[in-house]
Amino acid sequence: MDKKSLELLLENLPRYPFPRRELEQYETPSWIVAHIIWYAFMIGDILDKVVLDLGCGGFRFGYAALVLGAKLVIGIDLDDNILLYAEKNMSLYNGLFRSKYVLINTDVRELVFNPVDTVVMNPPFGVYKKNRGLDLLFLNKAFKIASSIYTIHKFSNRLDTLVKELAEMNGFKIVHREIIDFEIPMMYETHRRKVYRVKTVFYVFRKEV
């Protein structure tokens, strides 16, 4: 398995037909999922690790982590319908990963969880008004749970300062930062273009020892 093969596997997953705008359910492009999970795999944060996907949506990060040998992947999402879709997708693999993943219907804000090795996530960007600040809430929650965190955030001029301060408060440091153009296809009635390109930042955080 290489990164390109992983991307092609992700491309074959059926797309969720009923995304909810208020939950900012934008499917992470296959190449971005493959890029992030492959990066984590090469560092040693996937193989034989317990991985948590906060706001997992269709479980694309989780699926990629399973393909690359995660010991257990846990997906958390407050939308039970998208979790049913994720479960249906996983059932296509004839039980191959059955004992290696768990999907939990709960709000990340209410999550109390035992420590895991790695968190991977694409949290809500906070574009929808009532979701402002949710990405940092997700990140703060991740800091309480894992020692390695892989996450994407919508770029802003203050973003680096905010996440660095939050990381330092929790005993973490940024070990990787990368600008990524996140492509969003026309999918909601308010969209007027075929593709929107959103400037995002991919961060890797590691707990300081």
C-alpha cells in the first residue's frame, strides 16, 4: 500500500447523500485524507495504535487508518444518520474490520474519554455562525485525550497564535504546519460555484515530555 493507492480506495467510498449545512458536513477530499493519514502512518502514529476521529462524519479518516493497520479506530459524531451511512460503508468489507472500529453517537462537547494514542480530525471550520470557535473546542478536547494530534483548520490571520497558545497551555507543541487548499464542491442551495477552494492549515501536535 502506498499513498496513491490509499487515495484511490477512498475515492471508491460512496458519498453521503444528505449532508447538513448547519453541521458543516463537507466531505474531506480523498487526497487530503490520504495525505494526512499517510503522514501519520510514516511517523508511527497509526500502525497498531488506538486512533480517535472526532466529528468523524462518514468515517473516511477512520477507514484510512484501518487500512494502514490501526489497532482500533473510534469515530465520534453527533449525527446518527451519517454514522449509519458510515456503518453501511464499513459493512461492504465483509467484516474485515468488524472488531477494529467503534462508531459512537455523541456530542464532542460532552465527550469524556479514556486516553488514546492518536486523534485525527477535520472539525467544523466555524463558517456557520452558531459553530464559531468549534474547531478550537475540538482541538482542546483532543489535547485532553491523545499524545499525537492531526487536524485541519480554516486559515485566518490569528489562527497560528490561537492554536499555539492553546497547545502550550496543554503541554503540546506544533511539529508540522502545512497550507492545504480544501476543495468543496457545489452541494448546498446557497452555493453558486462548482468548486470552492478554502485555504486551510494542517497541523500536527505532539505532547511534550
